[in-house]
Amino acid sequence: MAIQWFPGHMHLTRQAITERVKEIDVVIEVLDARLPGSSANPLLQEMTGHKPRLKILNKQDMADPVQTKAWMDWYNAQSETRAIGLDASEPAPTKRLIEQCKLLAPSRGGLAKPMRVLICGVPNVGKSTLINSMSGKTQAKTGNEAGVTKLEQRIVLADDFYLWDTPGMLWPRIIVEKSGYNLAASGAVGRNAYDEDLVALELLLYLQKHYAPMLEARYKLGISAEDIAALHDDELLTLIGKKRGAVMSGGRVNLQKAAELVLTDFRDVSIGRITLETPAEFEAWLAEGQQK
Ligand code: GDP
């Protein structure tokens, strides 16, 4: 597998979540809307499978709205599961969360039976930003700091609504190869854990297939979307490098620099709002992975 990233202290988190979940009414999983399948942690399903679930497709401002809707429909078709799209510009995230949790656990609420919610998410999905905006404080530490141990914290969002932040760190568990690439492209994986050329080439392969007109709009390659889609991925990377001046002395394209450019453009949404996997694609990758 090209990218594997699953540090050992996950088992501590697993123990802590299993313990906490006994007194929880709804489990919120914050996902990156650009890669909902790959930014989920399959262990979470195992640990909390019997609890109602709210999937937050976060950073929806960066994702393809058509695909965000497709993922929401896909989750909403599952039992005891609801999904909403969210991003940091949402003016009242707390209200939306409370509404959704009430639908999932209608018997909870009121001071005698406060709603008890656990919020989970792998690094970089925007969980800290969301918690901070709900609690009105700079409580949760934002940004990636691999290995930082976080103490369990309870945040009171309303008199009868308690939110527990995940004890420990929940790492992505990369069970299919494509998920590794998508997590790396999204910026969720430490830079030294992957090869930028490979990640950029995988990203381009996907963009050629699904977002060729956006590539043309961004890089002005002067060829049709069909021709972009037909290019070999390293030809496309070379062309982009040439167009954007990633050239070494002697005129050869600096592919490393071109790869960095493409990844940066994807991460700051300069290419456009893009989602890296559809529900059907993700299911197919999972099925393929299981056959191996
Ligand atoms: P965590 O690791 O899940 O706690 O993620 P953070 O809250 O630290 O966010 C990771 C990065 O994503 C930070 O640079 C945030 O500013 C950014 N971010 C968080 N939420 C959003 C969002 O809704 N939209 C966009 N565009 N960026 C976001």
C-alpha cells in the first residue's frame, strides 16, 4: 500500500471511546466533504455501530455541491443515520446540530434527560474549528499536531445538550489505496509520509475524469476538455508545469514543483470545488480492497 499511517496509540483512543459511548445518545462524525469515505474511521463504526449517527460533511465550501448532496442522500438512506453539510461560515452550527440530534434521539432532552453527544473526526476535517465556533472559545486546539494527547472534554452547548470531544486522537485508517492518496491530497497526512509526485498524479487522474473543464479554466492549457481527459497523467503534469513556469535550467519541467503547485491549487480551492470520491466509487474501492 502506498500510504500507511496508523500510529500505535490508536488502541488507547479505542478503549476510551468504547467506554464513553455507553453513556452517549448520538455519535457525531465530522468528515471532510471532499472525501467523506476516506476521512471516516472504520473503527468508529465498529465501536459505536448501535448508536444513532450524525455525519457532518464539513468544509462543504471546498467540495463539489452536487457530490455533497449525493453523499448526504447516501447516508440518509442508512438506518439511524442523518447527514448535513456544514462549513466554517455557518452562522448557527449549534442550532443545526441540536435539531439533528433531537431527530435522531427524540426521547432525549430536558434537564432530566439531557442529550449526550460524542463528536469524533480524524485530523484536519475541521473538528476543532467547529467546536470552537460552537463553544465561542478558543478551546480546542486547531491545526495538526501529530501525537498531541488530548484530554476528554465536555462542552455544554445548551442546558440539556452536552457534547463530548473524542478522548485521544482518532487517526484515519487507510484500508484502501485510493483513500491514502485522497487523504494526502486533502492535506490530512503529514508531508513526509507520502510522495508528492504520486499524490499529484493520482489527483490529476481523477480530475481528468471528473473535472477536466476546471483544469482547463485554471491552467489555460489551450486544449479541449476531451483532450485533457485523454492525456497521460504525467503528460498533463508536464503541461501544467510548463504553463506555470515550473521549469529548470535547460527548459525541462520540474515535476516536483509542478506536483506541489497542483496540490496547493487543489487545497486552496483554486481549481474549484472538487470532491474526490462518489459513494459508488468508494464502495467499489472497498470491495476491491476486500478481495485482495
Ligand atoms: P481538526 O484537525 O479536525 O481539528 O481541524 P481544524 O479545525 O484544525 O482545521 C484544519 C484546517 O481546516 C484549518 O486550517 C482550518 O482553518 C480549516 N478549516 C476548518 N473548517 C473549515 C471549513 O469549513 N472550510 C474551510 N475552507 N476550511 C476549514
